[in-house]
Amino acid sequence: MDIHSWRLRTLLSAVEARLDASAEDDGERQRNRAKLYAPPPGHVKKQAAGRVRGQGMDLESVRAMMSQMSAQDAQIGRAVSG
């Protein structure tokens, strides 16, 4: 069996299975899984372009957007059926 030809998901599954088999309890299994899938040290998550971190929509903005979308859906529904 040549593990060099395996896909990443297959490799991770194999490593996870070995770690699970060697773990003594469920807590150790969870810690092992967290270490396996954790980002590498020093990794910085990239932000989406144009979005300032920590500034989401407030509830009123969400309600206004949903209202606009509902109105557009109604217009499209009338156009398609009528």
C-alpha cells in the first residue's frame, strides 16, 4: 500500500483512526482530533475583502433586507405566474 498516492482526506482519516485506537478515553480522542485539525502555529485567518472585522449587520438592517427580499420574491412570483 502506497500512502503517497492517498488523498488528504484519506490520510487524515487514517491518522484519526490510529489516534482513536491509541486513545485511552473519549476526552483523549477529542484532544487528539482537535490537535489533528487545528491550523498550523502562526496561521492567520484571512478576512473577506472589503469587510471590516467585527462589523456585522444589526437586527434592524437584517429585517429591512429580509423585507426587501420578500418584496422582490413577490414581484418575481407575479411576473412568472401572470
